[in-house]
Amino acid sequence: MALLQISEPGQSPQPHQRKNAVGIDLGTTNSLVATVRSGIEAILPDEQGRDLLPSVVHYIPEGVSCVGHEAAEHNSTDPLNTLSSIKRLLGRGVDDIKTLGDTLPYEFTSDEGGMPRINTAYGVVSPIQVSAEILRKLAGRAELALDGMLDGAVITVPAYFDDAQRQATKDAATLAGIKVLRLLNEPTAAAIAYGLDAEITEDESQQRLIAVYDLGGGTFDISILRLSKGVFEVLATGGDSALGGDDFDHAIANWLRIELAMGETLDVVEQRILLEVAKSAKQELSQKEQVEIEVLETALVLTREKMHELVDDLIEKTLKACKRSMRDAKIDVNSIDEVVLVGGSTRMPRVSEKVTELFGLKPKCTIDPDLVVAMGAAKQADVLVGNNTDGDMLLLDVIPLSLGIETMGGLTEKIIHRNTTIPVAKAQEFTTFKDGQTAMSIHVVQGDRELVSDCRSLARFELQGIPPMVAGGAKIQVSYQVDADGLLNVSARELSSGVESRIEVKPSYGLSDNEITQMLQDSFSHARDDMRLRALREQQVEADRMLEDLRAAIEKDGQSLLDDSELQCLHLALDELQQLRENSEDHRQLAAQIETVGKTSEEFAARRMDASIKQALAGLSLDDALK
Amino acid sequence: MNNSKNFFEIFSLPVSWEIDIEALDTKFRALQKVLHPDGYANKNDFEQRLAVQAAATINQAYQTIKNPLSRAQYLLELKGLDADQESHVTSDGQFLMNQMLLREQLSEIKANKGPKQALTALSIDAKKTALAIQNEFASQYQIEAYNEAFSTLAKMQFATKFVNDISELEADLEEL
């Protein structure tokens, strides 16, 4: 594990210093990290100058031996301990593995919680832990390049990721010690990388419709966006979170298996060999009409035409998702102004040929399709962390799949529909169906099918203590709230009594908060002091952020929004924070004062928000008056 | 954010069936620019939560006003007529009979997986009907005949659902 750089305690950073923010593209095949330097986004390469980090982790009995290129070298020789394409398992349940299992040659164990775990030489690991290793490696690369601790990161996820997959991604980041500024949908990130080009934003009256076709190693996304006046509005998104270039390799490998007259069941080494051969044949066929393959002492020829036969069905599936999304967005294919290709698998000529045919447009791919997502994420991270305050960009994204609740007869009732702009909050009322019923179990599901069994089960919880009433007497309000990361919170309340139950939806196959805390502690257990120092450093960064932020707010709005005693109260709290920031080496003490300042400033924050609403609307009527 | 405001007041728009979509769009964007959680990503938890709630309210208000059916429903809700109940149905027998016939046509097309032309014809017809019902609602609301408008709202719900179901089937047939 790479130790992160830790500044000396007490060493105060310069106020208004640029913050270290990065965009991370955590991919199925490769991962990247990028940042914005002097206004231009740049990929941060490793010490050998390589941009891509293969998303591969190699385990030995002592732990992780290596991540990335070195790990990938163990692919054929030590397949069971060399974990790749782990993103396909992230946030998935044991049942999903049955459909994916044969394409991922690992030894699985399922334990409590229903999350699949993998047996390695080191022991049992979860997909979240493996992803955290990849993220930690990238964060280490970034901290070295930026010469300091990261203030935050935007991590990209496929737009079609469900709540469980998003939560798992965020948990992996937490485990890697990274502050997540936002989970950003990959096609949206690509649109940001392209869309801030002057040609699009300069003409204010112009609005453009953009389709982002993103085919990665293991996932497919299509997003339809409207760009106008610095607003990125996702109209609809669709895809398949288990379809990507990997599947093309499998289709070709399967053909090889039949041609070589091998049985249905292959051992892991054979599987890996066929996959590697299939992959390189696929890549070569991008340039050539046919390739000669030498595998297991047999010579074969694969023509481009034959390959098309093998993969066309898969490409067709992506095109159907495109049509569905355009229908959801209520737009016609002819009104699309631009098609953008993202993801390594769009390098395949057959893919761009089919996409061109569907949209009747030559797709744009002026930014390297492997790098574009990380670059867009870096731009967004720069804005979110507060480095780029003159930007006037607004990003409105949507949820990809409807969120619902199980009702009688195993049916789903949708509470929030797919393609609804986030953040969003919706409440629905339900009632008891038995006399004297005192509890109600609530099953939260995600998906667009009618039957609960065809949807993704996200969480189950129970509202207890409902006062006994006749059937249909109780009024139970179930509220769903989806935040800007696309993550769901659910609460339930009996309205007449006020009995409440609230849960953060932690998918059945995720890690619990306790597990994460435990893992974080374990990873530091060899170096207690480092952990203490790091915790202190984190609180100091938070204190600095808070001091800077609130002092600026007071200077701007203190006089107009606070009375003298309120102002004095806030000043006192801030002074104490400043004093602790400079002298305390106890991170808990500092955290407590941060909490106090937070509480003291809540009312101020609320008033500032109301003031900004008034100002925004007043600004508009002024514009109208000047017209 | 002040929760006592109704959805129209949030955008400083008059409570009315007729809306200036362009003004609504402009105001929606202006408000999201100052309220969206992206502007608070680097603030403390409380402010982030505040922004999520405020932005969610703005989104809901925007969608409710923009969509004709939800706008009609909301306008009557403000008049104390709550249509969010299963018992809310129209008593117009002629209309219900018509709907049943149209539903049968749709099921037939669904069962036979076509023909596409019949579905297109049905779609055009259904959209026309939906629009006519909207106009009926508009004039009733205008003259403050809220109970009549409430009855028309039930028809609007039927007609909108029918248009959506046709569109779903169109999508399904296209994918075959």
C-alpha cells in the first residue's frame, strides 16, 4: 500500500490556495486519474509515463502484491489471484454471479449479506476492497504528482449503474480514504469534456442535442443531453451495466472453443488463454481484413466478416437502448445534433459504423475515447472543490432506473420514475390491510418491470409501533429522496402518530458502515501514528475550509442577515475554532468544535440560501425590465 | 427554503393554467444555478442537505407545473380538491364507453403485435382527444367551475394514461 503524504501538523496552508481535486475514471478494464492545471485538464500518468492503469489487482498470501501493469502480468500464470474486470461484480448480489459467473473465472464464496466474495491466496476479498485498491493506487499517483493530500475527487460511474452499484463505488472510495465530491455519470463527464468547447456555449440562444454513446469494457451507456447557456441537462439515459467489450471477447472466445472442439467446461487457464487470444484478434481486426490465430497448437483464421457475425447481436442490443432513450427523451433521431463516442470499445470500426448508421451522423471522437471521461470528471472536480468559481455551469442529471416499492401480490409501485431529474424527493401514502396491524415491512426496489422479482431488491426495513387501527385506518407515508450522486434515502412515517423509521439504503450486498470503519482501521493498524496524524490533518483541512468559507460569508452577508448577538456568537465560535486549529493536536477536539461551528451557523446558512433565491429571481426581473 | 410557498410562487409566477414556459424554464435554471448541490459540494453536511432539499423542491415544482396533467391536478389541489385518490373517476358514461372501445383496440394490436399503421392512427386520435380534454379543463378552470373541472381532470388522467400506453407499445413493437 502506498502511504499517502501527510503534512506536518500545525503547518497552516495558505488561504485561498488552490485545492487538489481530481477526476477518477474507475473502469472495468482500465482506470485513470486526471486534474485541471492552469485551466487545462490533464491525465496524471505514472512514473513510467503511462496514462492507463489496468484495473487489475494481484494477491499473494501477505496481501496485495501489485496493482495495474505489474498485476496484469500474472493474468495467465496465476489467474485465481489476479483479479480483473472487478467492476462487473461491484454492487452485485450472489444471484447476479450465476449469470456472470462463467465469464469471471474466480472462486466465489458467498457469506452473510449476500455479497459475493472472492477466494484469493490472501484470503477472502470483496469487490469493494479490490476496487478500493485500484482507487488507492490512483490517489497515490495523484498525491505524488500534485505534491499534497487530495481535497476531493469526482468518481465516475456508468449512468446505468443502480443504487447498489453506486453505493458500492462510494464505499470503495471511502475505504481508499478518498473524499468523494460527487459520483458523476460517465457519459455526462464525457459531455462536459466536450461541451465546454467555446463553439457550443458562446452562442447563448443556441441549444444542441447530444447523444453520448459510451461502450466500455463491461458497461454500456447512452445519454441524451441538451446543452444550452451553460446548462447540461440530461434528458434520458439508458444502457446495460453488464454489456461491454468483454462480451465481444467472450463471443469470439466461444467461437474459438467450438472451432477447437473443446468441451463446454474449460479450466481457468484455458479460459484465460482463449480470452487473451480473442481480445488481440478483435483488436487486430480493427486494422486488417482477417487474422491468423495460433492457439493451443492449432492454426485458425478469423475474418472480419465472421467477427461481425459474432458481435452484431451485441451491438444491436446497444442500438435498441439508444432508440429507447430517444423515445424517453421525446426526441426524434433526426434532431440529434451531435454523437459522441466514448469508451475503448468504440474503437472497433463495426461499432462506429453501426452508430453512424443509426444516427445518420458521423460521430465525434476528437478526444481520446479512453481518456475523455476522466478529463470531464477532472473539470467537474475543479468546479465542485471551489477552484473554478467564475464558471457558470449547471449540470442536471437523472436517475437511470425507476425506484419503487413492493405492493400486494409481488407487484412494484413506482415512486420515482426513470429519467427524473435529481435531486428528487417524492412521498407516497400507503395503509394497513389488517385490523390492528402494528408493523409494516417496506421493500425498496429499483427497476422498470412490473414484478418485484424482475427488479433489483435494494433494501427491506420495517416500520414498527403503528397504533392499532382498523384495516385501512393508518396512513403510512413513505418518502424517497435521491441526492445528486443518485443515491437513495428512504423514510417511513405513520402520519397520525408520527412514528418514524428512517434508513439510508444500504443494499443487501454492500458493506455495512461498521465493516468499512473496521477495514479502514485494519489498513492503518500497522501504523497507529499515521492514522492519528492523518485524522488530525483531515480535521485541520476541514477547519480551514470552514474558517475561510464562513469568514467570507460573514463579510458578504453578516451585516444584512444576522443581528448583533448572532454575529457575535458566530465570531466567538470561529475564534475558538481558529485557536484550536493552531494549537490542538487532538483530532477529536477539533472535530467537536467544527461540529459546534456548524450548528451555530445553520440558521445563517439557511438565510443565505433564501437570500440567494430572492436574488436569483430579482436578477431575472431586472433583466426583463432592461429588455 | 420557505416551504409555505406554493409551486407557482416559488417561480414568482401567477397561479394559472396558462403558463409562460419560457419564463418558467429561465427561472428554473436561475434557481438551480444558486441552489443545486453542486454549488455546495465543498460545504458542510448541513448546507449540503439543505441544498439537496431545496433543489429537489425546485425540481418537483418545475415538473408539476410543466406537465399539463400534474399542473391541472395541482391547481385543483390548491382549491381543496384532491384527485390523488382511487375513488376519483368520471361519471361521463359516454366517455367511459369510448375509452373502453379504444382500450380494446389497443389490446388487439398488442395481441397481434401490429399492424403498426393502426397503432399510429390510434396514437394520433388519442393525442387529439387528450388535447380537447385539456381545453375543456382550461375553460372550466377559467370560469372557476372547479367541480366541473375536477370531473374533467378524471378524463384527463384516463386520456393521458392511454397516450402513454400507446407510446409504450410503439416502443415495444419497434424493438421486436
